[in-house]
Amino acid sequence: MATPVKITLNGLDMVVDAVPLELEAFKRFGDVVANPRPDLHPAMAAKANDTAGMPFDAIVANQGTAIKYQHVSRMENLYDQAPSGRTGVAVSNMFVCASRSLGRQVEAGKEREVFPVTVLERHPFTSQTFVPLRADPQSRYLVVVAPSLPPSVGDQQLPVPSSRPPGTVANRELPGRGLPDLKGLRAFIATTDQAVTYGAGTWHSPMVALGPADKAIDFLVFQFANEVALEDCQEVYYGPSTVMVSLQPPLRASKL
């Protein structure tokens, strides 16, 4: 793992409200992967023999027993621009994520649960996709992301790709070299019916599973890597400041 950059925020005190994860709100940072037509059974699509106008250029597949939604998320491998010259290869890992401890705050007579953001990370040369495996419809996880600031002295040692290869189909611009812009930090609550892809170079919190202390969520994680620490993962740890994500009303009481 790369040596983290340590930052003191000079007393920055902010609270960001978590909202439900939706494709349009998240598209600046990556992709939300979920069944776009859960109301449509494959047999109905096959019988109609018409997928025109359906999302992701859908087609009927597998002898009429499946709907294939194409390119629901685009994986990126930009390691050809890594300073080490080492090739990035596809890797798949499993993360078993225990539920995080949440704090509690009371403001104006209303209680809310809060998650303190103390570290953000990014994978500058690869996208990273988390696919939850747990079938429990009540399970939730928290997705915290931030845009990048303009380049500065504080991030000049962090390698990032300069551009995408010509002709690359991409859903967003590369975020650039800068450190996280906390004023643009966003937080989303995802269900286990949703997978999430962080775009290459997107600052994000390590995975935050929500729920009772004795529970965990299993994720399959797909990305590229070359085993050069500073090229695979860059971390920023924050000093004694208060950057909180608010879950209101309390999630444990209302959802789990």
C-alpha cells in the first residue's frame, strides 16, 4: 500500500446528508449497475420480440430466456501510462465488509446517525467495481465520493494518467491529479440490488457496510492492478477535523 498523504483540515466542520444512490446523481463519479427494467420478465421481452428503445441497447439472448443489457459499466485499464511501466492485469477479489460503527448526534431535537470520513482513496489507473452478494433486501451500504481539486504541491508526487487513448468510449472525464475536494463530497445509500463502479481516479471512502454490529456484506471486486503501491492505490488521511456523513432518520431503526 502507498504511504498515505496526511492532511490537516484546519478545523473544517461539515456534514453531508446521504441520499439514495441513483445513476444520474452518481454519473460524475462512476456507474450504478442495477436491473434497469425489474418489471420486465425475459419471457415477456422474447414474446414481444422487440427491445427497441430499451436501455443499454438491450437484446434478447440465451434462446429467449434472458435479456442482455450491454455495457452497463465500462472497465478501464490505464496502466500503460503508469510511470513504472508495469502492466496492469485484471484481478477479482472478495471483500467481506463488517458493518461500521456509527456515531449519533442530536440537532434541533432530532436524532441522526453519522459516519466520520477520515480517509479517502483512489485507484488512478483503473476503475473498481463492487458487486454485493448478500441477498437480504434490507442490507445497505454507504458510498462516499469526492471530486478532485486542481493540482497542487501536496499531490505532485502522485502519479495519474494524463488522458485516455484515442477512441475510448467513456462516460466521464478523468478527474485529474488533485487531492479530494471535500466541499464537493457526496454520500449515497446503496441497496444490495445495486453494484457500483468507481471511475478511474475517483476519490472514495473504503467500503462502508451498514447494519447491526454482528452483520457483514460480501462484495466481489473487479479492477486492474500492477502491484506497484503508489500506482494501485493512493490514500489521503485527514487530521483532527469533523467531516461527517449524516444518515437521517437513523438507518438502523428505520431500515434494518
